[in-house]
Amino acid sequence: MSNDSTFHHGDAPKTAPIIQMNGIEKHFGNIIALAGVSFDVRPGECHCLLGDNGAGKSTFIKTMSGVHKPTKGTITFEGKPLSFDSPRDAMEAGIATVFQDLAMIPLMSVTRNFFMGREPTRGRGLLKRFDTQRANEITIEEMRKMGINLRGPDQAVGTLSGGERQTVAIARAVFFGAKVLILDEPTSALGVRQTSNVLATIDRVRKQGIGVVFISHNVRHALAVGDRFTVLNRGKTLGTAKRGEITPSELQDLMAGGQELAQLGGSLGGTV
């Protein structure tokens, strides 16, 4: 595998995992969505979970972030067994998820979207009100740290590019104390330049010591920032490799069904 990435990579950190999932199963009636998944992420590491449509990525995200309780298996957070009752429990513990829809209101300002549900206030009792000045200062500074200079805090979030909106969501999660950041296909609908900006943001976050779980079906994007790579196929993990231990074609082959794809390529004259 070539080492022409824009970003610097070393071996995965040797520290203990922030969050560790062992033998996770999730059943919905007779349907087994996850069948013994094991996965962990360490501080300052980007661990990519790769899988095609239907691999179980969405169920995995929801189980790690407190939406679903596992049917079997254990989840350990900072060395202690845990069981979240809701996504809010996971957020308060430091597990933040940025979903594809971003949960933003386009006509509202960047500042209002940044602090949605967690608005800073001043005053006491019934006299409390939104501290606009403080909120604007924080938003501008946090976005600057992520490499984006806003025209102004009143700028509607809907006027930002897709990559910039992703960065707002990531910056918001980091500011509010994320220790683990789960990114659900953050580059799937972006162009080349916007994708580069988001990958650069992920690199900045990792350098702050936050563990990043990068969910994707795009091997090239994962290889740009990943330290480790785990492939999910039909609810099962097919193994984990560090950067440099597996080639892009091998990752793609695992995602696409391995031997089945090779046999189909042979029957079609190597065109797959």
C-alpha cells in the first residue's frame, strides 16, 4: 500500500481502549443484525469500520451510541462495564455520534445550531436568557480551530457547504466533551474538496486525543485517515488490520464478498 496520504500516521496508540465492544449480538425477532461483533477504539486513534450496504453498520452505530441495547455481549467504557439506557446517557459519558442527516436547521444561524439544546445563558431564575455574545465568540473560535473562518456567527448554517456543516457537527461534539466520536458516512455525499476538508477535520480531532470511529463504505477515504480497519459483513467482523498491513484491494475485496466477487470477475473476463 502506498504511503502518499496527506496526513501523518503512526502505529495505533498503545494505550487502553476508551470503549470496547466484545461479542456483541443484536437480534430483532428472528433477524440477527449483529452476530458477535468485537471492536474498540483508543485515544487519538481513528478506527474505521468498513462495510457495504446491509453489513450492519447502522445497527452497530446505534448499539455503541445507546439507541439499542445489545442482545448479547459486553461494552466497556474507560475500563468499566456499562449499559446505556438512552443516547443521552451515551452523550453524557462522552460518546458523540454525528449522523448523516446532521440534525441541523438550515435557516438557523451557525451559532444556534452549534448550541442547540445546550445554550449558554446569563441571569438567574426567570430572567435567564441566551447569552448571544458568549455563544458567538465560542462558535467562531471553535470553527477557527477546525480550519473554517465564518463570515459571521449569524450566517445561516444552510449557506455552508456539506463539508462545512459536517465540521460544525464535529466541532460541536468536541466542544461538549466527546471522548469518542462516531462518524456515520461523513463523506458519502461530498465532492473531492469537501471530502478533503472533512478528513482534515478528523485528523485535527484525533490529534486532540479523541477516539474516532469512522463508519464508511469508501475504502479510499478510510485509508486517508485510518489507523486501524475492521470490515463488517452481514453482521460479522471479518478481522482487523493496522495501517500498512492490508492493501486497498484487499479491503475492497473483503467488503464486497471476497471469493464470490473474484469468481464473478473471472466469469466476466476480469471486469469486476
